Amino acid sequence: MASQQQRQAAKRNVKKAQAGAKKKQTLKNLSSSTRTALGKEANAVRRGDQPTRAELEREARKLNISGRSKMGKSELKRAVSRAKD
């Protein structure tokens, strides 16, 4: 059976986890223009107009680009296009 101190600690941990989950709702806190831009980019990937991040990373691996695992999608696009030129 858990002691009173253990129960209090568990309640504190649950409250902290709930507060952290509320803070993590980042899309909701972005401006509408940013959300719109993100949606348009996601739709372009779904249609096949733009490559996914995984596809870009695969191509960067073939081109032997260093630091690719730490790059974001836009950085990968730039690095791949520069390496191809």
C-alpha cells in the first residue's frame, strides 16, 4: 500500500504531466498564416509535388552530405540542391 507521501508525489507528477501536455499544443498557438502555410506544404507532399523529409534524407545520404540528421526539411532541400549543382 502506498504511503501518503507517495500518493502526494504521484498527484504532483500527474499535474505536471497534464500541464506539460497543455503547453505542447504548439499548432494551436501558431498564427493563422503559419498554420495555413504548414497545411499547404503538407498537401503538396501528399500530392507528390514535394519530397518528404525521409526522401530528402535518403537522397542526402547518397550524396554524402554531413550533418543531415540534424537538419530540418528546408535545410535538407537546400543542401541536396546545392550538392546536385
